Amino acid sequence: MNDKLVTSLLAALLLCGGCGSDDSDTTEPPVVVPPPVADSIDINEATVINLELATFDGASGALTFNLADADKLAITNVKDYKITYFGFPDETKTSSKAKAWKRWHVTKSYQCDSAEANCNGVLVEAEKGSYSFDATGLDWDENATAGAVEKYKVAIEIKGTLAENELVLLPST
């Protein structure tokens, strides 16, 4: 009988001991935060620069464009550029000038070399990879007859430490 009593007593102690814990300290597994997904790259780290012209108003020179690298990451922190505007006469109009067949054009360039702190025009990064440029002081009549410039094009060159974009003459939008 002692064996039954001792066995019952041990079983009761084990049951009470296992259920009597009121420890409220729960250990949760550590939260692993993945690194943020890169959606942009600095201009000086980009090995390829792709430019997409969004808008271009030829008369004022105002333009907006987007920059991305080969992996479609937005390119940020652009500081060095050369933007050249081209103004042409209307091709359908005839001229009384003897050398009009040579098709003249007017150009105006804006550039920025951040190392020299010498910048013309105002380049603003509106959001990651999207830029607007204001061609301050653009006057098409400065080197041409008033109102003669009727067609506009722009060439945009963006420079980084490792790459430059392909230079293309783009028409106004």
C-alpha cells in the first residue's frame, strides 16, 4: 500500500508542479528586418546613365527628364551637366538671303561643373531620378532675327564619375 501512496503522491506533485507556472516572460524569436530594397543609385556609382525626356518647352527652355541605370534604379544627386539648346527656322519658309540654303541655327549652352562651382541654369531633383531644368536667361532673339526661331531641339549630357549618358538631339514635346 505504501507503493501506491508514494506513486500517487509523486504523480500529484508532477501535475501540480507543471501547471503551477505563472511566468509571464515569453521569449519571442528576434525580428529580422531585411535591408531596404534599393530603388535608387548615386550618380557617381552608376555605370550606365539612361535619360528619358519627359517634357520640353522649346520657347522657354523648361524641361523635365528622368534618369535610370541599367537595372532601372533611379539616379540621384546629379550635379554635373551640359545642356545645349538649338533653335532652327521653319523649314517651309523661304528666305531672301543668299546663303539661306545653309540652314542656320542658334545655340545656347548651360553647364555645371560642381568641382569648379560654376553653374548656369537651375537643375532641381523633384524626386528620385526625376529632374527639372530652368534655362535662365534663354533668349532666342539674341542671335537671330526676332521671331525667326520656330523649331527647337535640346541635347542633354549628364556626367557621373563612372559614366555619361549617350548624347542625342531631342525635339520639343
